[in-house]
Amino acid sequence: MSKKTVINIGLCGFGTVGQGVWKHLSRTRAELESRLGVGLEIRSIAVRNPRRKRTVKIPVRKLAADALAIANDPKIDIVCELMGGTDLAREITLTALQAGKVVVSANKALICAHGAEIFATARKHGGHFFFEASVAGGVPIIKALREGLVANRFPHIYGILNGTCNYILTQMEERDEAYASVLAEAKDLGYAEADEALDVQGWDAAHKAAVLAWLAHGIWVHPDQMIVEGIERITPADFKNATTLGFGIKLLAIITRDFATNELSVRVHPTLLPEGNVIANVSGVFNAISVTGDVVGTTLYIGKGAGQDATASAVISDIADAVALLRNGKGVHLTSEVVLPTGGHVKLAPLEHIRGRYYLRLTVKDEPGVLAQVASVMAKHHVSIASVIQSSAEAAGTASLVLTTHESHERAMRGTLRQLSRLRSVVDQPLLLRISDFNA
Ligand code: HSE
């Protein structure tokens, strides 16, 4: 019998995801090896602190201190960058690609910040970059866009891309509990990023939206070119108001392209979704993405978007793809190729063209004439009111006003908010949520 080829893997970073990869690769190794026709060996693992207590047992000889040495090691075929951050992670990724290796990454912030450079380096040096774990954890959305839906152009992609926020919003709604205490719980469960602001302020979802927008439209949109708003100011009362209006509230990433004008908009914000919408009913740490293709119609993807096992599942799928690529010869495997969709002239939509309905919550002095003042500001910006709900607010002498609008646009709403927050009768910063009409 001929000796089996062994593919050597290096792990840079051995936190939650790295340990998950070790655990599941060890568990399924025999089956994977038989399916892929090669031996799989995790040869080296770069860790910051070799003495740290871990949930998996690994031979000490596999531990290394220098992640860059793994990227440079000629014996290593596949480098998994699972450490996060954008400085050392970038150096390791570029070094490995320059050496013609395959890099597997779960690092959405890195791809968002340096994607263009990473793919150019891969192309130049014959390296390859796989990143299934970077968006929606265990949900194979990268493969779906890149392979399964390759025949399509995408007018709408939207969904829940941050499991931590979805967990927090679901718990707030179900338990009528305040944001801060549910956030603490999400952190204890290990869902949140090391810097939780990335989750709750919408940046993590924005990084993932940037990756999806690039795959679907061939253009890198930086988060500072997007509308990015988080969930920190949502209260249990907003869920009650939304329910009264027939909606749920989700933090959505929304990528829409008008193929007539070639305008693209990429945004992340809490959104009121019709309560019958499937995505409005996706709870907990789950992610859900609706992809509408011009050929296939609407397709839905739902699954765990965060956590050790789901993310390890995606990393191992990339390792399997990398093995297939290494075995069949570089450049022949579809997911390794960076073929941009023909989106040469895509441009970002101006604020006037980002249209929709809005939910506006104001805390106001409970005095005569206040509603008229608010209505007059909205009229000045040509924003038409569709409904009003008034209830007493927490502080004495104040009221909570919830207004919904007919269709307007982002520019008009910005002007409206600016002017409303200057009114003496408005006692707190207004909260603006978008209302979506997506049905599936
Ligand atoms: N903090 C991220 C989330 C982890 O909650 O979705 C997965 O990217």
C-alpha cells in the first residue's frame, strides 16, 4: 500500500475556536481522512500563554510561542489564523500567503480592513485564502454565495449576522428584561467578542456585511461608509410598541442593490420586521440570512452564528476545501479563486435613495402643544406621520411618544432627528428604528 500523503496544519491562536477545531478534528479525523484521502496532522499550535488551562488536552510538544514561525514553516501546508485582531493576524496571513500556503481564517475584522490586500497577495504568490467561519459561524453562507448561487445577481441580502445581539434582543423581549443585565449574561455564555462594543454597536455585523457585499457585488464597502447603529438604546418598551404595531425587532445587516441605477447600500441597524417574517422569529444566538437572487428567488439560511462548535464546523470545512485544493492542484478549486462579480460600476446609494418607513421614540415633556411641535418638525422635512402611540414615561411629567412614518428617506430623517433633539420639550435623545417590509 502506498504511503498516505499527510497535510500539515498549523493553528495560530488556541482560544475558543482553536480548541473547537482541535476537538472536532480529533473526533472526526479518521472519517475525514478517509473521505479526503490524506492524513491530517495538526503539527503546531501557537499560543500566547502555554500554561493557560484549556478544555482540551494537547501534547506539549505541539505548542509554540511564535505564530509567525508557523506561517514561515515550509512543512506546514495550511495555516489557520484563529487569533483575531488585525495587526499580527495580518502579518501572519500575508506571510503565509506569500509562501504560497493556504490560509483559513475566521477573522471578519481582518478581512473587512485588509481584504483587498489579502486577496491581491494570494493572487500574486499562488496562496489561497478561505474564510467560511468569518460570517455567520456554522452557516455555510460564503459557499452558498460563491458556489451554490453563482448564477445569480443579488438585489437583496439581509439578515441577522450577530448572535450576541440576537441573544440579547430575544431575551429582552421574552423576559421583559433590561439591556444591561442580558448583556452581562451573553458575556458569561462566551458569545460576545472580547470587546463587546463590536457586537452591541453593530461593528461586528458591519464587518460581516462587508464580506458578503464583496462576495455578492465585488466592491469593498468600509463600515464608515455604511449606516451602522447598535442595540444599546433599545428598551423592553420598544418590544411592546413593536408588538402593538405587528413587528419584532432584530439587528439586521441589509445589502441592497438597484440594478437599474447600479446603486448599492450596505447598512446595519435594529429593524422592525413583520412578525410573520421567518427571520423575525429566529431567536437566541442563531444567525439567519435571506438571499434573493435574480435566478433562484429567495433562499434562507439559519443556524448557529457564534460559539465554539459552530465556528469550528466552518473552519474544518475550509480545511477540507484546502485539502481538496492542495490535492487537485492550485487554481482549479472554485472557492480558491477570486473572481469578482462584474460589478465594475457599482456605486454607493446616496442617503436620499435609501428609503423606508421609520419608528421614532421620543421622551417629551407632557405639556400642551408638544405633539404639535414634533409634527411641525416632521412636516418641515416632508416626513409624513402614519401612527402615534403615547404612554407615560419613567420620569414624572414626561411622556413617551412613538411615531411611525410613511415612506421617507435617510436624509430627511437625519434632518428631522437633528431638529427634534434641539426642541426644549424633547428631554432625551430620540431613538430611530427602521421598519422593513421584507416578507422572507
Ligand atoms: N460575537 C460574534 C457574534 C461571534 O455574536 O455573532 C461570531 O462572529
